[in-house]
Amino acid sequence: MFIYFYVDRIQSAFVSPAADPLFLIFIIVASVIVALTTIKKLSVIPILGMTFCLYLMVEIPARSWLVFFGWMALGLVIYFSYGYKKSHLNR
């Protein structure tokens, strides 16, 4: 179903991989996952959920990833500094 709606984009990704490398990686990873799911006879629903989440992650712009990692770093600094000061094991 996914391939049917994105035939043009998939073809352009294989013709010029430098234009959209993350989408090409997504197509390859999704194809391998589908093949392994079929071979091992695994449940399709969790695999589809993981594949759709991977697709959404691929479509996020690079600037959004930078903002995300910035906020993640700030949150981790606050989390670990608070835990270091208030730890009962530290005493």
C-alpha cells in the first residue's frame, strides 16, 4: 500500500540517492523488516507500528532534531544534577 502511493518518490530515491538519503534508508530497512516478518511469521501490527514511527522520524526536519536534542540535553542535566544533590545513597 505504501509503495503504491510513493512510487515516484521511491524511484527518485533510487535514481539519485543523495537527494533524499534518509528516505532511501527507510525503504531499505522497511523492506528488510517486512521480509523478516514474513519469514519468521511474526505479528504484523507491531511491525507496522514500528515502521510508521520510523517513517515519521525520517520526515522530521534536521532543525527539529537539533532542538529536540538540545532540550533533551538540558533535561538530562537538570535530572542528574537534582538526583546527585538529593540522593539518599550519596549520604
